Amino acid sequence: MRIRQYEAKDEQGWVRCRVLAFLDTAYFDNVLREKEHYANPAIELVAEKDGGIVGLLDIELDRADAPVCSPGSGLGGMIWHLAVHPDEQGQGIGSALLQEAERLAREFQICRFQAWTRDDPRVNAWYIARGFEQKEAYLHVYAEGDECSHLLLGRKAGLYPVACFAHYVGEDWDRIKSMFQRVHECRMYEYQFDK
């Protein structure tokens, strides 16, 4: 296995790896059909094994005039995508990608990473084990059918929502969780580099 910079020829392998890695997480329906591109400079890495993509990490970097991270101490990098193919998980690929990204980020005077993730115990434990600390959280609310009426103030003539997605940033999480079948806590973690 080797870690290297992402290249345009990797796109299909990148997409497949991400889709398969996300299937057994709370982001199972967050399917991308092509790789994202970033306005700011970015660190885009892949882990390659036997000619295939088995891991990936995309981090968009803060610029003083164009931040992507929540305010904090120094410039940061937002982890937009981190995935390891299910057949390769638990072998240190994610950690190796993160370590290489930190090395590269220091060259841009980046001193911290942030990542938003949902309430998957395995994923959250991975971030915490690597020194990330939870800083913020809110709820992702999915509504279907009649549940959508809780999210809408009124229906437009002829428009009947059958599925809705919303962010809840209030404090009454128990009430929201009791109203909808699918609610995920979305957590922001931050990792401050050692000096």
C-alpha cells in the first residue's frame, strides 16, 4: 500500500471507494457520482494497493481571506472526505492518510484539522483515538411522508413533499428525536497539531 497525491485518473476508484466505505455508516445515502473540487487549495490523497484505490482523504485548506473551518487558533483544514474500502479497514490506512496530510498541511502553515461526522460510534471513536476533540454538534433530520408536515409552514398549491432533510440547531433534541424516525447527531471534531 502506498499513499500518494490524487490524480484525475483516480476518479472512478475514488468514487467507488467512498461509496463502499460509506454504505454501513449513517451517511449511507450521501452518494457522490464524481469527485468534489475545491475553491481553496486542498490536500487530496489516495491510498493505493495492487493498482486500486483503497483509501482517500480530501482536506480543503483555510486561506486568511477564505476560511473553510470554524474560527479557532490559526489556519485550519476541513476534512471533507475520509474513507477506507471496507475490505481494508482496521489496517491503519486512515491513520496513514491523516499522518501524511498533517505533514503536507504544515507546509501551508495549517495547524489544525476539523471534521464533521455523524453519530456512528466506530467513526467517532476513530477520531477521538487520534486526538480529535468534539467542539460543536447539531441534528440532521430526515422526514418522509407525513413527517414532512412538521418541517413545513404551509404547502404550496400542488406541491406535496414526500421526503425532506433539515438541520436542527436548537436545544430540544429529545423533542426532535421523538418527532422523526431518522435523526442523526452531526458532530464537529477538531485536531490541533502538536507544536
